[in-house]
Amino acid sequence: MSSMVNHVVIVGGGSAGWLTAGVIAADHPSLTVTLIESPDVAPIGVGEGTWPSMRDTLHRIGVSEAAFFRECDAAFKQGSRFNGWRHGGGAEDYYFHPFVLPQGFGEADLVGCWQRDLPNVPFADLVSFQPHLCVQGRAPKQPATPEFAAVANYGYHLDAGKFGVFLRKHCLEKLGVRYVPDHVTAVNSRENGDIASLQTKEHGALEGDLFIDCTGMQSLLLGRHYGVPLLHRKDVLFNDSALAVQVPYASADSPIASQTTSTAQRAGWIWDIGLPTRRGIGHVYASSHTTDEQAEADLRAYVGVDMPTPRKLTFQPGYREQFWHRNVVAIGLSAGFIEPLEASALALVEMSAAMVSDDLPATRDAMDIVARRFNDAFTYRWERVIEFLKLHYVLSGRTDSDYWHDNRRSETIPARLRELLVLWRHRPPSRLDFNRIEEVFPSASWQYVLYGMDFRPDRERITRRDSTTGADGYFREAAELTRRMLRALPSNREMIDHIRLHGLQKI
Ligand SMILES: Cc1cc2nc3c(=O)[nH]c(=O)nc-3n(C[C@H](O)[C@H](O)[C@H](O)COP(=O)(O)OP(=O)(O)OC[C@H]3O[C@@H](n4cnc5c(N)ncnc54)[C@H](O)[C@@H]3O)c2cc1C
């Protein structure tokens, strides 16, 4: 009889390791979950932007949202704002990718009606109240809104270092995860090639049935032990370096931004994330198109002369040829990494942890079946992430450097994206293009970026396709919601201060 899966061993105590441990331990109290974390290798310590899915994940593992806000220096994130991506021009060169769907999405021909009647109004501003909340620095909920519930859909900005400590405490105190602070030095194999146990410096050999590789970019089990190669995608997404700094606010009551702001640069872009006590700012750039010195100078021009010494990070854009091989599955940076333009890394961690937990194989025989499904799902997801990020670049009209010209060269654009751009001349992105039950980015996100980046469909064709009636009612609804929400919602800082002081109602 095939052996039962009773013991899950996770290697790595970064965000990926602890999130995965939390999800599996919360869902499967009868399983033994052990997490091994090396005291010699620090977690990467960046990764401050999340998606709304993080609300579900935190709720799923049973944490208090108020405790999370207090202990992780967390703030609300309602989407992304892109500055200077269209043509690198002045203050009017910006657009939003908000987290809420357009009003009436899927119910009426919003794009056709927008093009016919109001083509000069930014698409997101017309169909959604959320960009207006962001511009005004509003929170997505009120003091009476319960934990994890939203008036406007939201994710978080957080301190990555504090997040790991917070999750560890919860996993150990509430979920019964076994913790082994030790360095894995070797892998011991079974005759069939599976991993039997991991050799540690102080605790000997630790056995398990399923091993989860959360060892960051070194990918100790999947990459190093099994030699599963990284599929390099630098030919599509050029960025491979980042400089990160933490910057204090001018005063303790400075406003906290409601969105991640991404400002395009000559060879990359700068992220700006507001936490309650500081901002996290970083320049992501392509070493093939600029130097570290120039990238630092561009970051300094953004932050100001008092900029602290930045921390440099490098990465190889790409993902593993397989994520689950034999009795090892990689989650987090060990599975791959692509620049953080839409903060998709932690979202992929959440999806991976959820799929491992939901489809947890009961026996070793079942594992190969689950592994095939997992590999198929995540290859599809990584490819959609790559295409979605590339969309931001291919539509740019910037001409100030080779970086932007090269990004538009046809051979750097994935074939599927090139085809979609042809179809979208005549109709908006829809479920026809993204038809899996769990898509990484819904078609609404593709619309926000496409039209935010000034892509204009063939007006004649698009308005002829469907009746455009009904859409103007949704535009009025979005405007009315904007008025009501701006009156009712506190500022981000007021709401975060309230949570830190008084907590939130439990659901
Ligand atoms: C510049 C940059 C910006 C980013 N921004 C975002 C963002 O805004 N949003 C987002 O979602 N993601 C972002 N990411 C990605 C995000 O940081 C990661 O996905 C996330 O932190 C998960 O990392 P990890 O846990 O996989 O790896 P790590 O944090 O590197 O953890 C690896 C763990 O493995 C352990 N380990 C290693 N070797 C051994 C060994 N031999 N024995 C035992 N343990 C071992 C280490 O001790 C450590 O605990 C960003 C990444 C970069 C580089």
C-alpha cells in the first residue's frame, strides 16, 4: 500500500514558509507540520505590497486583523498608481489600476460607451470610485466595519520583517507548527529518488513525507538537489536589480498613501509604499540598460538628498520548469521571481499554499497526480503574470532611452500577448481571453492597464458590437458612490490610528 502523507516539512522561514505553514496547519490539524529555518540565512526582508487575497489568507489562518495592523506596521493598499509610464511627461501622465471591478463589469458595454460618449475621461476614473478614494488618501473601511470586511476592496502594505515574526508567533502559539531553528546541510534520499530526510547541523536528520522548499532564491531542494532549472525570462522582462531604502515621513501625522505608486524611470521604475511609520521606496532596474551608479542617482533624485544608503538586491527573472517534483514542492522565491511591478509574488505564494492545502495528497501515489495538476496550474499562472507585466511596457510611448525602445521590440513580446493586442483593437479583454476559474489577473485588470496606458480600441468597431445602453447608468453609479464614499470614509491615517488604538469588531 502507498505510504500515507502525515508529516509536512517546510524549509525556510521567510514570508513564503510561514504563510504556507499557517495555511496547511490551520486546514489540517491532524497533520504534523514542521518548519526548519536557518539562523545563518536571513529572509530577504522585502516584499511590502500585497493583494486583497491576503485578507482571505490571514482570515483563513485565524489571525486578528487588528493585531496584524499593530504588529506588522500595516497600512491599506487599494491598488497601484502608475506615474510617467505613458510618455514620461508631466503631472497628467498617470493612471490607476484599482482593486475594485468597474461598476457594471460584465453587465454592459462599458468600453464602447466610454469611447463613444466620454473618450477624454480616464477609463478607471469613469468606471470606478476607487481612484478617487486614492487621490484623496481615504481608507477603504470605517471604524464600524468588521475585521477583514471592506467598503472598498483592499490589500495591505506591510513591514516584511515584522510580518515573518508575526506569522511565526501565530503558527507556533495557535496552530501547533513545530519549529526547528537550524541550517539544512544535506539531503538524504530514498531508493526511489524521493527525499527521505534533511540533515541539519544541530538536530540530526529530520524525516518527512512531503517537503516544501521555501528557501528563497537558492531553491535548496528543487533547484540545487533536484536540478530543476529556472526558465529565464529576462528576454521579456529586463529588470534584474533593485535598490531599496526606508524613508521617514516629514512629520508623525503625514498622510499615508492609499496605493502603491510606481514611477517610470529611464531604465526601470521606482516603487513608493506608505506604512504608518515610514515609506519603503525602491528602484527596480535592468543592469543591461543602466549602471548601479546611475540607478542610485535616479533614486536619489526621487527621494531627495538625505537618502540613506540603499540596499542592493539582484535576481534572475524567471520561474522553475516544474514546481512540484517527486515529494518536493517549491513555494515563494525558490519557485521563481519576476520584478514586483504588480506585487504578484506573495499572491502566488498564497495561491500555491492554498492549492497544496486544498489538494493535499493523502498518499505518495496520489502525490504524482496532484503534482501534475499543480505544475500545469502554476506554469499557466506564471505565464499570465509575465504577459500582464509586459503589457505595462509594450504600450508605453516613452522614447527617452533604449530600455523603452527595446521593451517594444516585437521579439521581446510573448506571442500570446501579441495576439491578444490584435484582438483588443476590436473588443475589450474579457473572460474569453482569461477563462480559468482562478485567473491571476481578472480581465478587468487588463482593461485598467490597457486603457490607462492610452491603448484605444477601434471606436467604430467596438461601439457597433453591442448595445451600449445601460453603461451610462453604471457611470452615474460610480460617480454617486464616489460622492458618498468621500463623505463617509476617514483618511487612511485616521483609520489606521483607530485600529491600532481600539481594534476592529470581529466578524
Ligand atoms: C526588490 C524586491 C521587491 C519585492 N516586492 C514585493 C512586493 O511588493 N510584493 C510581493 O508580493 N512580493 C515582493 N517581492 C517578493 C517577496 O519579497 C518574496 O516573494 C517573499 O518575501 C517570500 O520570500 P521567501 O520566503 O520565498 O524567501 P526568503 O525571504 O529569502 O526566505 C528564505 C528562507 O529560507 C531559509 N533558508 C535558506 N537556506 C536554508 C538552509 N540551508 N537551511 C534552513 N533554512 C534555510 C532562510 O533562513 C529564510 O528563512 C519582492 C522581492 C524583491 C527582490
